[in-house]
Amino acid sequence: MNFDTYMNENKLDIAYSLLESAKIVPRFNERIEGLGDNLSSFVEDELICLVDYLVALVSKGEESFGALYIGEKAKMAYEPGATALHRYETIKKLLLKDKEIILDHIGESVFPEQVEMATKAFDALLTDLNNASGKELSVLFIGDCLFLDVVSFLTGHLAKRGVMLTPHFMTEKNPIKIKMDLAKLDTDSFDIVFYSPLSYDFNNDFSKLVGWKNALLSSRKRKSIVDKIFNDISPVISQLASQFSIPIFIHNTAAVIRSETSDKHIFIRNLATQHNRTKARELVDKKLSEALTDNNNRTYKHLYKFDEQLYLETTSAIKLGEFFYHSKLQHPAKIGALIAKSYDIICDTYINLLKKKLIVCDLDNTLWDGIIGEGKVSHHIEKQNLLKRLKNKGVVLAIASKNDPKNIHWDGGVLNDDDFVFKHINWAPKIGAFPKMQASLNLKMKDFVFIDDRVDERLFVKKSYPEINVLDALDTQTWNMFAIWESMLDEKGAKDRTQLYLERAKRNDFVQDNKTAEASEEELFGTLGLKISIKDATIDDLPRATELINRTNQFNMQGSRTSLSEMKKWHNSPTHHIITTNLKDNFGDMGCVSVLVAEEQSDTVTVSIFVLSCRVFGFKVETAILNKVKSIAAEKHASVTGIHTETMYNGPCKNTYEENGFTLKDAHWNYEISDAAIPNPTWMEFIE
């Protein structure tokens, strides 16, 4: 008797033994005790699948079943209100108990080889879960049971990356009720939203549209039905766009056919409905694209299409609907596994790339194929195009390459020298480049991404600077993540940060060249031609203002973070002021360099948020901005209250209030209008 045969013949007995594991979870323990001797349905619904998953994992080495095993344990460990760390500790306890029970059943004397394999399988799952302790990702899933399949796979995928998934499900099908439920949510508690409006049977009208009875539907009637469907979906999309400032991914549909009947019937059903489903997919994709464009234009770019139809380029709708496993409660299909892999890359990008500011690139066998010092190379055009697009959306590029600078050329490539703000091209160790970049660009190591084809170089950098995200230039997933990163950035209103850094370097060089012991600030800065504009933010200014607040660490009075929806509330509030400051000089336009949020209260104007870009440190822009706030307070015959909360990074703004005439009182900085005025810097020209 082999292992598979033994496990299958003893499946029910083993599943009953797993009741001891289930009892670890209080709600399951109560349920089990309440059932008494009537446990058969519970065992069949909740536990037999675990035996089947383990057999597939151990005997066939199918990793998908390992992910499904963790997914079932994650469902079991779910407790409303429990922390992610508590839930994952419970999952580990469940796995350890399962391991003990299973190994006790099969026994080393009967199947020594399979015991070793089962031990390794459990240990691998536990290793993944032990890694998942540093980061938590809270995700809102709006859709049907497709997401139960996806989360089963995704929990294991993210665990390998050291991420704990906290899923929240919204399964209500009524769009009016969905909107009501969304309005009740604390939007700040989520990181990403995934909405699948047409998966499986989540939308009855769409299920009927692609069913048997509508196989011969006219194009006019088909369009009418899709229009009606989007009359329900579009208000939900609009509410998501307005309510959330986080990334929102909305599915079109692959219109899969699930394997619920015989192969012959599925083939006939596919053939009969293929034309109608294809046309319906096209209409849905078009309507969704229009809805996303309209809502992103109305707010800002944070809604993205999740394109299920890409899967149809490599497989069929029938294959996508094939079940990995099917029982009363568990029916994971291939499309769920594929979506989970795509979600995994999206989540990894969100966590580890979206807020990065600089990509440090190796050259040989990274941006081109070959070693440029040894002859002709072949440029990676697609990769360079992708980096160019990231640059155009505000991500800065640099080089760290062991090479002779005179050998470097870009003939036949897309990038060129002007696309990089810092170039470390010599034979010295690459790790020496990073502190120089940090000092020159005034960035933190956590803002860096480093890509290199060599394992040793990546290890050296990661060991020296663990905050840096280090990626393999030869791994396709690296470039897939870069593509998602690029798609999630908004080109509209984005400043060319490469140009800003180059202008900053010229500005700093100019100041240093003209700096003498006798030169006053007025003489020194007066030659820069500084022009400043301080004004109340318009609605169109809010996305950039929100971004600046969330990206700024050094001059950020309270380490503040906000959302576009919160900024809009302040913008519409009669007692709030959102003040933005733009600066330019002879070297270029620096754009928006500061955001200040102040609230009028009974006898004071309180500054709750105050951030200033590091590229304008030293010009005393903060004095001009605070003088604007003082003038607002003077009109109200009020004082000004400034709040400073010390963080790990905001040392540069520590003395700002004191230097601008404020006095410390009851842990806050206070300025009375009768206090001596601090004049505006004379080297600035104030413009509208």
C-alpha cells in the first residue's frame, strides 16, 4: 500500500482526528461541543479537504495545495477584532497540531519516506508563516466567493514575503446596500481595495447574459443589458473613488465557465455561448475603462483596471474554470490561483515600491545584455523604456556600476546620461556609492531601490543597507513589479524630479561658488532670483498637496499623513485653510514646495500640518509662510498656535516656531499678534 492509498482509505479517520486541532479556536470548540456525536457534516465540510490537500502537496509536490492548506487554517483562525499577529500565531498553532496528528497517523515504520516528506511540507509552511511578522496588509475585497479562493492562495504567497494579510470581505450583491456599507467603513484602516463586480454569480444580470438562454442575443439587446449592469456598478465605482485615496483595483471579466458539469456538457456550453461571452467581455471592458477614466479625472489616478482577460491570451475560459478541488464549501478554481498570483505582485509593489523615490541601476547585464567594456552590447529596450516612464512620473534614476566611465555609451538605447541624477561608475565597491547618493540627493536609504544582475553585489548592498529594497535585474518579476509601479503613478501634474535634482545641484553649486565670509544672506540669495507664491489651495491643487504631505519626513512638523478625502473635507470647511507655496528661481520652477493646514478656532488659528520640501531649506520660506498665517489670525483678532511633535526624521523643523517669534506655552508654540513681527525675507519677490 502506498502513501496515497493509505491516506485515502483512512481519510475519514484522519479528518476526525483533526478535530483536536480545530478545538484550539474557541468558536470552533463551542461548535464541536454543541454538535455532540453529530460531527459528520462538520468533518466533511471543514476537515476532509485538509487531508486531500496534504496528499496532493506531499505526493505530487503541488505547491498550490500548500497555499490552500494555509488558507483553510487562516479561515479557521479568523476572529473579528483580533490583531493580525494574533491570527497568525493561531494559524501556526493549528499547523503544529495538524503536523503532530498527521505524523502520528502515518507512523515512521509504515511510510518513513512519506513521513520525511510530510514533515518537510509542514515545516515549509511554518517557515513561511514565521516570516510573516514584520508587515501587515489590510485589504478590502468586494465580491463573491471568488475572493475566498483568492485569499486562500494569497495568504501563503504573502507570508513568503514576510507579510500578514488582513482580509475584509463585502459580499452584499445589492449595489445600494454596497454603497451604504462602504459609507460606514473607516477608510483609513485599509491599504488596498479589490472589487470584482462580475465574478461568478455576484451580478445576476451578467450571469444570465452569458448563459445558455442568451446564446443568440442580438448586439443591441446585449449592449442594453451591459448598460443596465453598469447603471448599478458605476455608482459603486464613483463612491470608491471619492471615499478612498488608496489604490483600488476593479476587475473586468473573463466570463469563465466553471467545471460544474461533465466535460462534454462544458464543451457544448462553451461552444454555444462563446460568441456572446466574447462580445459581452468587450462591452464590459469598454464600459469599465470609461468609468475608471472618468473617476480618475474627477479625483486623481488611484483606480486601476484588473484585467482578467489577459489570462485568456494563454488559456481558455474552460481551463480558467477548472477546479483544483471541489466539495461543498471548497471549490478553488484555476482563475482564483492566477488572480492570487497577480494580487501577490500588486501587493508586493504596493508595500515595497510605491513610495520609493530612487532606482539605482547596475549597467552590464541589467540595462543591456553583455559587458560594455568587452565589446558590443544589446540594449534592453523594453526595460529602459519602462525606467524612462517611471522617471517621467517622478521616480529618480541613478547608476552604480563597476566600469570604466569612458566605455559607457547609450548608442541604440533609450536612456542617456541626462536621465540619471547621480552616476557612480568606477571600480570601487558599489556600497560606497550609496552614502554619497544619500548626501547629495538628501534622501533616506529606505527611499532607494537597487537592481543588479549579480547575487554578490545584491547581498553586499542588502547587508550594508537593509532598508534598501534590493531586486534581481534578471528576474522577470522585478520588471513586472516595475510595470505595475509605473501604472500606479499619475503623470498628470507630476514634476520632472530628475530636472528638479539637476537644478538643485546647479543652485547649490552657484551658492557655494558665490559664498564668502562677508556675503550676507540678502546678497547671496538675492542673486538667485527667488519668486514665491503663497495662496489658498484650489481643488485642483489637492492631489499634489496630499502627495507632498505624505512624502515629506524631514520638515514635517508632526510627521503628518493624510488622504485626499480628508483634504477635500478641509477644503470645503469654512474654518480650515490649506495654504500652498510655490517657488521658482533663475535655475527653474520648483513647483509646490510647502503645504500648511490651519484651523480657525474661537480665539486662535491652529497650524495642524506644516511641511516644507528639503530642496528649499535655508531660504527662509517658512518665515514667509508663517507670516501669511499670522495675517489670517490678525484679521480674526486671534493668536496663532503651532504644534511640533518630534519624530525620528523631522529634526530640521525643530526650531522653526521659536525662530519666527513663537513662545512655548503648555507644550505648544504660541504667537500673539501684538508680538514683534518677523519680516519677510528681502531676497524673495512675492507673486500671485
